[in-house]
Amino acid sequence: MEVRRQIEVSGIVQGVGFRPYVYRLATGRKLAGNIRNTSAGVTIEVQGPREEVQDFVDHLPAEAPPLARITSFIVHEVACNGDTDFRIVHSCTGEEVRTLISPDVAICPDCLRELFDPADRRYRYPFINCTNCGPRFTIVRDIPYDRPSTSMAVFPMCASCQAEYDDPLNRRFHAQPNACWECGPQVGLWDKSGRHIFCRDPIAEAASGLSAGLIVAVKGLGGFHLAADATNKAAVKLLRERKRRVEKPFAIMVPDLQAAQGICEIDVAAQAALESVQRPIVLLPKKPSCSIPKEVAPFNRYLALFLPYTPLHYLLLREGGFRALVMTSGNLSEEPIAIDNQEAVRRLNGLADYFLVHNREILLRCDDSVVRVSGGVTRQMRRSRGFVPVPVFLKDEQPSVLAVGGELKNTICLTKGKHAFLSQHIGDLENAESYGFFGEAIEHLERILEIQPTILAYDLHPDYFSTRWALQQGSRLVGVQHHHAHIASCMAENHLDGRVIGFALDGTGYGTDGHIWGGEVLIAGYNDFKRAAHFEYVPLPGGAAAIREPWRMAVSCLAHHFGRDFLNLEIPFVRQLDKTKTDLVLRMIEQKINSPLTSSCGRLFDAVAALSGIRQQVNYEAQAAIELEMAITASCSDGYPMELAPDGDGWIIGTRPLFEAIVGDLKQDIGVGEISRRFHNGLVATFVRIAGLLRDKSALNRVCLSGGTFHNVYLSQQLEARLTNAGFEVFTHHEVPAGDGGLSLGQAVVAAAAAKRWAFAGYLPALTPRRDK
Ligand SMILES: [Zn+2]
Ligand SMILES: [Zn+2]
Ligand SMILES: [Zn+2]
């Protein structure tokens, strides 16, 4: 008996080869019907013998194309009609391709095989792609996502490419960036001042430059990289000097998994992350036998590794026979990555010896993503290329909100329905170029996602550039406290409602009392939060200077607990202090000059790192805390004590016993590895104790862990394990960074909750006036 079914599929099912896939699945079973794109995804009607139709329905989600992401799949029974064949119906309502745009992903195995097949017409073509791979997000100018709206518009397809594009059974059916040697983009080689170098094979020339120890700027998918031979110590040093990057680790690209396994420890989860279509940079522990020079990642037990993801990368690595290439963002220190050829020559002037460019325009910059793998789980540290603009799927419908994020590692977030679209990594907004990119990213994402938010969420810090921008927009505004946003972000990602116990640990966030928070335990829901415990306040002598110079934090903490008497302590830290500078810092603290108070957990790490001799000054953000974690030695030990003093409804975490114990250990020449371990264990024990006290008081049993401090693998794993052992349900970040890169998601859901309360109360706050910038 014939039956007919209608199937509504939502999620990422457009522009990813879904229609030809369904077409093949249906025609292979000789079923009739059709498929069309709708505003929510695709609708399929399929008709034929009952068993065949059921088989089709069973196979459909399981064998979907690699880039498809199905979020809902609903089957209805409908009446049969006279259909005799299966057709792809082109929508003329303008609804087509108005849903989710897929991210840029790595070259697929089929294209890779063709790339190195001398018989293929795209042999060694650096822009080979198909519906299963290649650029998307970074080449989209506008919607709908089809060729005229992309930077491929200037490359009319040749007859062969057009035939592939039009054939539903071809892997390149409606692959918008489809191209070949004859009709598509081409690479070129420029010298350091941007003059074209005539040569037969620009990639081979660039590879020989790299082999000779030179620095080559390589145009990629979301921006330029600066490349150098990672096995050549002198080349790595040269790149550090030119980029003014003293010690911050460089990411390295290795040709394949085998090469990665030769230098780092790689478990199953790490392998999956490395080989995933997103191809993020993965932080991996170095093997003892690792042959990569230490200059690539000084004082670090980890290497930042990734595999090639564009055809151009494969050609370059293979051409030069490189075992590893440093591939670092094409920028000067913290500026945004360069994307345009002329811009690259201007901004990377003096950094690169050659420019390997191409003429396919990058419309929106998108840095490499960074993940770490711990306990078999992949966690985002920087969610960017390969992941954006895939939304974070939320539990409930949300009003449209724009959340503008924080100051450092900025991202923005737009919500629509059950989707939260986090932007790519934008960077540190105190940098003028990044601030410009911030504005561009908001405009571009609002356009391609078709979201016109009327509610705007921002951080309470009055000096953040994102906050100042928000206050000028003429919108309905919701200010969200920094650590409340962190916990809300973790709740949203984990589809939690109600209230939780939240540990929000990071370096800096503006508190509701005007002090700098950062070691916070909250009782929080989307609607509000209560500060239940925090580290005791200590002065931050010199503000930002204290962040760059951890020794100031150690002096501040010692002076706070022991007064100027600490100067008589017989420990190495005190002996090596510069008397004049120390006296200046002490006077700043005593006279309360430029010494804001802070409860920051990150600054506590800084103080302990300086005190134990690990690092007195940092060259990049969180360096002291990272090196303190790296110093942990494996022996078992107890944690340092901390005390809990009742404070109103909650507690203040006193650190005096901690510093007394560290000073005691230093006097006895206890090694830094042991001190670091005791410090970490002390934090874990204290947090578990606080969680227990809060559970007794509030009956809450769910704990959320958020904030940049949770990028610390040891602390995260120990705390999660100990809390779980104590019977808590523990929720952490996976898809969204724990640090400030995930802040905008939390801001968005807190603002959405406020908007729902307004709607419930039948009240709408006035728009704030729009001000000229
Ligand atoms: Zn492909
Ligand atoms: Zn062609
Ligand atoms: Zn933060």
C-alpha cells in the first residue's frame, strides 16, 4: 500500500548539500515526492510503499551530510497524490536560505583526494571545495546565501563548474564557492612591499622562502597567518622579535595526525578534535621526546597544534616537506587579524618577507578557534572559525537581544527564537582596530542573521568600550554584572532553569559595589543573583600595572596580612625585591592612591606565582597563573588552609592562613611544584566546603563553574570531581568558552529574562536616547 509522509526538518540543513542528499536517498528507493527549503529548514514529502517510506525516514537523520545539524525532525501523515517522481522544488517566496548559514570548514576527504590526483581537472587547485567543505561564513556579504551574495560573485563559473553546480546528483550541486583553475580565484606571491613577483608556482616559491628561514604571510580562510618553519629556532626567534611577542606560545600546523603524534600526547578525544571539520587549534601535552624547539612555547608543558584545513595549507606543507609550521595570526601583538591583501601589506609591513595572497576576498575576519581536551571532553577556549555562526541551541524561545560582551577577548551575541548566535573572537577592545572590528561584526551579523534587536545587554563596567558603545545606541538597555553573566552563560549552555550555586572565578569584573570582583560564589538564576561568598578584598596597587607585574600583588597580599613587617621575612621573594619600587607600591597602598580593591581569583594566582618565584612580570594575559599551573608536581599533598568569616548572609574567604603557610614552606625551601599543588588543592577544598555550606542553607544542589580561571585544567578537574563526589550536580562549559569569550551569551539570556518580566508586567521601558558618537 502507498503512503505519503511530510517531514519538517529544522537546524543547519541549507547550503550543506542536504537537498541533493535527500534527493539521492529518495530516488535510490524509487520514492516520489519533493523537497523544498523553508524559513525554518526544509520540508520533505515522500510517497511510496509503506516499508520503503519507513526505511527512508529511518535513514534520513542518521546519514545526513557532515555539515548538517538537525535540531528537530517531525513526521506527519498526509494524503497520497499523483506524484510519480522526486523533485527539488525551488522556492520563489524569497524564504529560501533564510535560516542558518554554516561555518567555514576544512577540506573534505573527497576534495583532498582530487587535489593530489594528477588526472583530476582540479589537480593542485588551491581553492577546490564542494558542498561538504570549504568557506561559507567568511565569504557571505548578505543573504540569501547564494553566489551573488558572496565574494565569489566576481568569478562566473565555467561550463564544467556550472554543470556540476546544476546537477542534483553531483557533490558540487549548489556549492556556492565552486570553482576551478579555469574560472576561479588564483594565488600570487608578493614581496615585502607588496610588489607582484612573477613566478610559475607561487606556493613552491613561498615554501622555499620558509625553508630558508624567512617569514611568509599566508592568506587563509578567515585572515592572514604569519608562517615560519617551526623546527628552525632562528626563524621562530625572528618571528618573535618582529611580532613583538616575547613568550606567548605560537600555534603550529603539522601535516597530519602522525606528525602530531610524534610530538604530543594525543588521546581519542584529542584526535577527534584535531581531525574534526572545524579544525581548531588544540592544546596538547608535549611528549618528553618532542623535537619542536622550546622557543615555540616557552615555559609551557603544552603545544598548540592544528592540522591543515585549506587546500592551500596542504599544498604549502607538502611542497616544503615541513614537519611543522608556526601559523600565528597575521597581526601585530593584540590587533585584529589582517584580511585584505593591501591591508596585510600595510599592517604586516616589516613582519613578513613575502606575502602569499589570493584574489578571493575575505568579507569577515575570523580567527582560528582554540580548544583544550580534558578528561575526554573538548572545551572551547576561543570559539571562532569552524564554529561561528552555528548557534548555541537554547532551551526556550528568547526575544531578540544584542549583548555586547566584555572588554578583553570580546565576542557579541544575538538571540533569535531558541538560537543564541555568538560572534567570532573579536579581541581586546582597548585596541582601536579591534573596536572598529567590533562595530563591523555587529552590523554584519545583524544583516546576515536578519536580527533587529531592540534590547541591548552590556557589562556594568563604565569604562568598557562595549559599555560606552551600548549606552549610545538608543535601545532598551539591561546592564548585567560580569560574574552574573558568567554563571548565566553556563546555565544557558546547559539548559538550566531556576537557581544554582555558581563559582565565577576570573581576573577582573566590575562589582555592584564598585570594587573589582573575580573570586565570586553566587546564588544565581537568570533574573537575579546574590553574592554568597568571595575572597577578601586586597588592594591592586597601580591598577593595570599590578596585572602586568604580579610581584605587586604579592607585596599587596603580604602587606595586607603582615603589615610592613613582611619586609623582614627570610624568603627569596623579599630578598630580591627592589627597595625603591617596593616602597613606592607600599605607599600607594597605604595612601589608597590608584589602588582599587579586588576579590579577584586571578590576582591571587598572580600573588602566589610571584611569591613562589615563578614570575614577577608577565608578557601576556594570565601568564603567571598558567605557569603556576604548569609547575604542579605529581606528588600527593594536602591543601593550604583558608578561613571562612561570616559576612551578613554569606562568607568572606580569608587568605591569611594561606599566605602564612606559603611563607612557612618557602622558609623551609619547599619546591615550587609542591607549593603550587598545595595552593590548587587548598582552593578546591575551600570551594567544596563553601558549596556544602550553601547547600545546607539553600537546598540547592546544582553547581555551575564559569570564568577564565576554569581554563586551568588541574583546578577544573579536581573541583568538578570533588563536588561530584560530594553529591553535587556539576555543570561546566563545553561549547562556549568559560572565559570572557562566553560572557555575551550570559548577558543575552539575563537581558532576555528581564524582557520577559517586562512583558509579564505589561510594562515596556522607554528607549534611551540615541547619542552621536
Ligand atoms: Zn569537498
Ligand atoms: Zn570552473
Ligand atoms: Zn570574566
